[in-house]
Amino acid sequence: AQSVTQLDSQVPVFEEAPVELRCNYSSSVSVYLFWYVQYPNQGLQLLLKYLSGSTLVKGINGFEAEFNKSQTSFHLRKPSVHISDTAEYFCAVSRSGAGSYQLTFGKGTKLSVIP
Amino acid sequence: DAGVIQSPRHEVTEMGQEVTLRCKPISGHNSLFWYRQTMMRGLELLIYFNNNVPIDDSGMPEDRFSAKMPNASFSTLKIQPSEPRDSAVYFCASSLLAGVETQYFGPGTRLLVL
């Protein structure tokens, strides 16, 4: 089974400052990794995903994440945040391979961008 | 595309009543998922359908919960009888295929059981 730990439940950051949201996972098999964003009163939207290849993954809205297998981490970063980035961010993991469908989500990190 | 459509968006009911949540996946998607989101437990997968067939219902809390997918464009999640601990946001998601394909989430149904 896989598990995900998001180390920070809330992250306040000033507008135009950089941000890093931390995610660590646990798995005995190879994994796929995902970051989703949830804006207030909306469903989750995929930001980016790592399946294989380059460990640096670029997503929408200027976000990127780096897969670090040795540290079992997949931290999300943005060099300069906007007010519109205020949302909750979820890291998720699934077993890699054909037929894998089970996404295990972390508890989420609420990002608050301060004007 | 309209995205995943869920109804109702909000539901308030009394303990013991039957609740039915509805989902219309994105056209052409073969996989459908029902999730429940609570403060305590986060996001949990309740059931997964592939080509309208339930593949994994191990996340369904108990016999009070049931889900159906009579055709490729419609699914329901039913709770009978409902209890206050069922209060949560229920999301439906669909994907073209399971696995690496992106899951697209609906806006959710916020359920409050009094």
C-alpha cells in the first residue's frame, strides 16, 4: 500500500514570494505522483504529474515539482505566487503500471497568499 | 466539454432519510470514481467503475452505501438510511482510462445529515 504525508497543513506566504509545499510518500513499489489543487467550493484539478523520465515536472499556473526517489519526496514549488493561488493543494500517489487506478491522497496543504 | 456534472450541489437531510447523489462523467471516459472528503479522513476512494462495471468497492463504508452505473453517462451513490457521520463532500471523478490518465473531478455534493 502507498501513503502520503503532507508536512504542512497551512502555509501563509506573501504575494510574489516563492513557495514550496512539501510531500513525502511511502511505497514498496514504483509509483506515479500527482499534485492537485482545489479552489474553494470546487472539485480537484490536476496541476502536474510524474510518471517517468525527467524528475523535474512542470505543470499549469507556473508550478513545478521535483521527484526525489532517494528522499521519497515530491515537493511542489512556485517562484512567485499570486493571490489567485490561494487554494488547497493535495499530493497523491498511485502504484505504477497498467491497470493501476487507486489514488491515495495526502491530507492537503492550505496555501494562503497574503497581499 | 461541460466537465463532470454532479447534482445536487448541496443536500441537507435528516437522519434516517435516503440520499441519492448523481454524477454525469465526461463523455467518452471509461472510468468513474466516487470519493468522500472529510476533515478527519481527507479524500477517500469509495468505489471505482470501469466500463460501467464496479471494479473495487472496498472503500464503501458499510451496507448503507450503494452505487450504480446503469450506463456510460450516469452514476448514482445512495445512502440509506443516512446518519450524521455521513456528512461530507462527495466527489465524482472520471478518466479516459484508469492509471496514468488524469482524473477529472466534479464540483462535489456537500451533504449535511442532521
